[in-house]
Amino acid sequence: MRSNPSIQLFPRRVGPSPIPAFRSLGLALSLTLAASGCTSVPLKEGGTLTSYGNLGAPKGTLAKKRLYIDGGHMAAVKTVSIMPTTFSFSAASRIKTEADRSLVSNVLDRALCVALSDKYQMVSAGQPADLTIRSVVTDIVPTNKAMAGVATAVTVGTGFVLPVSVPRLPFGLGGLAVEAEAVDGGGIQSAAMVWARGANSIQDKPRVSEVGDAYGLASKFASDFSRMLISGKEPKGLNVSLPSGQRMRSWLGGKPKYPACDTFGRAPGLVGVVAAKYGAPPEWIDKKPKPIITH
């Protein structure tokens, strides 16, 4: 039987050429690695909260947490102060330098102060306030700096070859565990959270620093805790609301809404975003260390 020349088993391609097979295979492999690439950090009680009895059962996927919130009391709160975040002795011993520990604690306090400014008047630590927040880093998994450097090179390098971004190599990832509470003038606990999260290959960019991942995760803890305090209830689902004007201004490195937040310095802003893309250590662009207290 003669073939019909009008029928083509392999039609001509129209438009731009697709990604070569080897690139597609590499992308698929990277995605598979990223899906399984995260650090496991267990929830850990540091013994620093006024009470653990109010906390609910563990929950969460990316971040594991136990929560407590007294919505009735939070509704009456007008002023809030933040005590500088401290490290437990065991957590502090895992990070070599005080300067690195300061970066983590300071970015946590800064993010918390700016976020809470949306609803509350922030006052300096030690000043009278309706609510005082105390946070303690109870565990920290150092980032492997050598692997972070390799991951940065791979991630940035593939950006010039592939039309889509490739996830970070899932090796040498860091993690962070924090516990925090908000107490009134009489020391009564109004809210508390025990929180732990490991970095993952998709969401956390590699930074060549022992605290590269912990630095980013500290802001994520602050987001979770502040969201609970502002709403007065356990948050449900992802936060899809747009950031307020004062948050955007502070994120870009501008003056915060309240002078109390200036205690924790200004955010690196767009310079920090660009530096993070290329794996720069946070200490290169965040110049506000502060003393660390260990328990």
C-alpha cells in the first residue's frame, strides 16, 4: 500500500523550539530532589515560657507549631513592647560567633516589631506596655556554608541556561526553633507559640553563612506569631493579604512607624534582595547586631 504524502507521522514543529530533552530531564530531577529536600527540626520546649499547659496539639506542615491565644484579652491591648530575643544555651553553642547569633535574633525582633505596628503602638523594652513579648531561640541547625556556595553557583548558573528557575540543591540546609509568649503587666500569659521549621529547596535561597537559613526563617516565625497576635485567634490558611504601607516602607529600608522599632535597625531592602539572590551572607548587608543573652 502506498503511503499518503499528506499524512505526517512527525509533523513539523511550529514556533520556537522546545527545551532540549537533556534540560527537561535535569529540571525534572531538580524538582524531584527539591520535593524531598528539607531539614527536619523537631518542636522543642526550652523551659522559658510561663506555661506550656495552654498550648494546643502540634500542627502544621512547613512549620510545626503549638499555639495558645486569649482573644478576649488581646482585644483590649493597645501598647506592646518587645524584649530582645535570647538564645538557649544549647542553641547558642551550635553557632560559632555572637555576631551571627545577633543577626538571627535581631531580624526576628525587627520583623515582629514592624508587623505588630499595623495594629499596636510599639514602645521600647522596659517601658510600661499592655503586653510584653519574649522570644527564645531554642534550637538552630547551622547552614553548611560550602554546600550553600555550591547551591548558589548551580542556582544562579542555571538561570542563564534554563528558562525556568531550578530549586536549590537539597543538601546542607539549616533550620530554626523558637518559643515565644506575650504576657501582661501581671505576668499572665495572653499568647504563646512553640515553633520549628527547616529550610527547603524551593522557598529558601542559599546564603553562604552559618546562619543563612536561620536568618530567613526568623522572619517567617515573626510573621506567624504576629499574625496570631493581630487577629486574636489561630490563623487559618496562607496569608494572602497585601502588606500595609508602613510595612512596605520598612521593608524597603525606610523609617519604621514607631521609634521603638528602630532599636532593631533598618531592613536591607532591595539591596538585601539582590544580595540574597547571589548567596551573599546576611552580615554583608544587615549591620545591626546587638548583644545576645543566653539562659
